[in-house]
Amino acid sequence: MEKATITLHRELRIGEVDNRLYGSFIEHLGRAIYGGIYEPDHPTADEDGFRRDVIDLVKELQVPIVRYPGGNFVSGYNWKDGVGPIEKRPRRLELAWKTIETNEVGTNEFVTWAKKAKTEAMMAINLGTRGVDDARNLVEYCNHPGGTQWSNLRISHGYKEPHDIPVWCLGNEMDGGWQIGHKTAVEYGRLAQECAKVMKWVDPRIELVVCGSSNRGMPTFVDWEATVLDYTYELVDYISLHTYFGNRSGDSPNFLAKSVGMDAFIEEVIATCDYVKARKRSKKTMMLSFDEWNVWYHSNTADRQLPRWSIAPPQLEDIYNFEDALVVGCMLISLLKHVDRVKMACLAQLVNVIAPIMTETGGGVYRQTIFYPYLHASVYGRGTALNISVKSPSYQDREFDQVPYLEAVATMDEEAEALTVFAVNRNLEESLALEGDVRDFADYVVVEHIVLEHANLKAVNTMDEPDNVVPHTSGRAKVEARQLEALLPRASWNVIRLEKRK
């Protein structure tokens, strides 16, 4: 059995974890809304038509913020279609996903749902087919107290108090040719600049996210970031990153290594931001919002076979297997390793559409395999992220060269006197012995070692078998003589929780 080591020191800090690192995303896409969070005829539906069983699972995940309404959808969306009396709202051809949008759920309904789910809204504006005027009007509608055209309209719709939406995204993936209203970096940069300016004139409290590249493989990557930030650097607070991974080749070791590329993506964007900072002689440091990330590939073939112009079809309904959960765990660790600059992130998406939560229309709900690492990180990964100096044996990968078997990070919650180690063993054949120097936490003891493991990498949860892939708490971790010792089973996600001895 091979051995890996980590060092846990209080002062080796990466940075504070912004709770919004564990955000998610709901788009007008597939059954994310209709049949997902909203189903008025469902047995668990509340007085507003929202499924209580789904709300309960969102609360369990402790999701701090949810991005809405897109995604590709937002680039063709008129927000006025989704406010006012539901019976008067238009049905539209939704060009991004080739469906019919009924507009039964819009801005006010989503904010109502967010409050019920104990989360905040992150609102995206349309910079595809719309622009400055719509942007400022929507901020006024949502956040201004009253006494003006758009705030009074909100009040007339039954929402006297302003929504006070704190975070706004300046469009979505505007570098992509698939995007409605796709723009060059200069075109987008100028538009985002003017929108940012007037949005903050309406409400100076808001934070703004400007679009970075849609993914690291875009031909304009880095040049896009540099150009867009040249126009917007002093006006925005974050630049976005998006990435999705898949295992189309069936090469599981390579799939499990994908988060190495995520690390590189983050670091390249940071370098670009800092280049713009230096060129502008700015005192401001740009932060990152990784507001779309997940595994996505299982549903691609089925989606191509769906008929056009239906309402809430089963789009992007990936059924996640066990190895997907390991990759999601590695991606969460990547985010935690960069909390000094990555302040927000959104698992895309939350319900039914490439999601940890799956529902049956009119029926039940269950947790997908990826639910569990997301849950554990959200619940236990608060406080301060620590640089734990991982030393691990590695394997040769065709894409990433030498990849460590151990992917790990730790968080320290000083107020709760708690320490958590998150670790993935990428070795598909053998367990890994983990040793950790915890002399700085000599009075801490292991209170729980959670393990997610399964003999079959392709094992899934379903409505009929919702507990096929679930974590257990029989992990073998202990502290002896100021040394953490743990056995990480082959191909496993591990959460080792320590607390100060009472």
C-alpha cells in the first residue's frame, strides 16, 4: 500500500471561504423549473406551486446563492414577459434550447422560491438581444424601494418590499457563437462597461460579474479576458469561469484527473486579471466567480433526439454515476484550493438539469451520486482553507502527465474549533495510507470519517434505488501522537472531521 502525507498548520492559510462558493444555478431549461422546483399540481406543492420535497433537499445542501434565469436562455429573454398576472404572460419560442417558454415563473416567483429555500438570488441580465436600458430598469424593478416607474410596477405586482438582489451577471457566455447575440470581446466589453456603470448608478450596493471565456478551450481564451477587463476592470467585482467535464472515451484515470485542468484554468485567469491590474496601475484585485461547473456528457445523445418546441422536455438529464461523484469532489477541492481569488461558484445546475437533485413529475425525488460531495463541502467546508502541502505518489496520464493519487484540501473553522480534511483517492486499484502532521491541532480528535465508495465506478442512484451509492461513516481515521492516520479506500471521496477535545 502506498502512502501520502499532508501537513496541517494554522498559519498556512489559502484564504477565507466565502460561503457563496457553494452556490448553484437554475435556468429556464428542461425540467429545472417546470417539474423541478415548480409543479402546482404536485402532492407536495405549497400555496405558490413550489415542491416542498425539492425545497427540503435544497435546504439540506445549504445552498447560499442561486444564479438565475440563465445560462443561454437569458440571452433571448425579456424579463417583462415574466412579471405581472400569470394569465397575461406570453408564450415564447425559446431559441436557446428550442422549446416553448410559458413564463409562468419569472423574477418575482424565483425570488419567492429562493426565500423559501433559504438562499439568495444571483440575477443574470440579457446582453444578447437587450442592453443598457433593460439592465438599469430591471435593477430598479428589483432593488429600488418605490416611487419610480419600475419600482412601482413591482409594488403593483404584489411585492412591496424590494428584492435587494445582491449579485448581477452581465450576460452569459458572450464569446460563444451558440449564444444569441454573440459578440466580439470589444463589442461585449463596451456594452458590459456601460451596463455596469448605470446598474451601479441605480444601486451602488450591487456586485457585478463580467463574462469570462465560456471554457478554457475557446480560441479567444485569455485575449477575451484581457480585452473585456480592459473596459470593465474598475466597474465589476468578478470575472466568470465555466467548465464541464465528461468521460466520453471511457478513460477513468484521465477523467479523475480533469480537475488538474480546472486548477490550470483558474490560475491562468488569475494571471490575466493581474496582468490587467498591473497594466492599469490599479489598486484593485479582481476576484473570480466560477458560476458554471459540473460533469456533463451522459445526456448529449438523448438531447439530440428530442422534438423541438415542447414545454419543459427532459433536457440535460444526466444520470450521474459513482466516478462522476469523485470528479465533482475533485472539482470542489480545486475551488477550495483557490479561495483567495475564487469567491463564488455555482454547481450547474440544481434540479433535474445536470443536477444533484432529480425529480419525477408528479412523483418522488432522490439524491444523485454527486449530491454527497457537494453536501459535505457545503456543510463542512466553511471557515478558512489551509494549504496542506500534499505529498503523494502519482500516475502517468496522457493529458496531464504526472497526476497525484491524492487530491486534498482542508478547512478550519476557528469559531467552531473544527478541522475538516477533504480527500479523493484517485487510485482505482489500491487504498492509500494518509498521514497528516497535526501538531498545531494536538488537542483535536477525529469525530467522523465519511467515505463515499462503491465497487462499480458506473453505479448510479435511481428513483427505484435511491441509496445504491451513498456515503458511510465507517472510515478508518484517528489521531495518535500528533499524527493523523487514515485509510483512504481505492477510488473514494473522504471527509475527515476533527474537533477540539472537550
